[in-house]
Amino acid sequence: MAVVFDTNVLISAALAAKSVPSIAVRNAVQTDIILLSAATLSELASTIERSKFDRYASRDGRRTFVAFIHATARIVPIRRFVQACRDPG
């Protein structure tokens, strides 16, 4: 099965190892194919660097998570953009 996670779920997974998002990502890595766009990976890499996350996980740990996701996920092109939420960014 192919699975798509948004950036917020991936950040939550990186910051809290026992969280539902973390469990979902770990399960997907083991049993499914994670699909990401280059834009999502870029957003994850830049957002996870924010200093407000320092108290939850080390910067090195967060970077390791991004590298893991990059190595594990399949990067796919965006064929059509759909604005499906209120968040403009």
C-alpha cells in the first residue's frame, strides 16, 4: 500500500517517539511505501530546524529523522495541486 503523510505528521513523529504519528510512520516504513513530494520533503527539512523544537528532540536527531525519511520514502512528482485545508502554507 502507498501512504502519504503531511509535514505536520512527520514532524510529530520526529519529536515524540511514542506518539501516534510516530507509530504510524514506523508501521508504514515496515509494511508500506511512503510517498512524498520534493516540496513536502523540503518543508520537513526546513521546518524541523526551528529552534522551538530543540526542547523535544536534538537537532542531530531531527536531522537523522529527515535523512531516514528521505532514504525510505519514494519521491514522486506533484501532478495536480489540491488545496484541501485551511492552512495557507
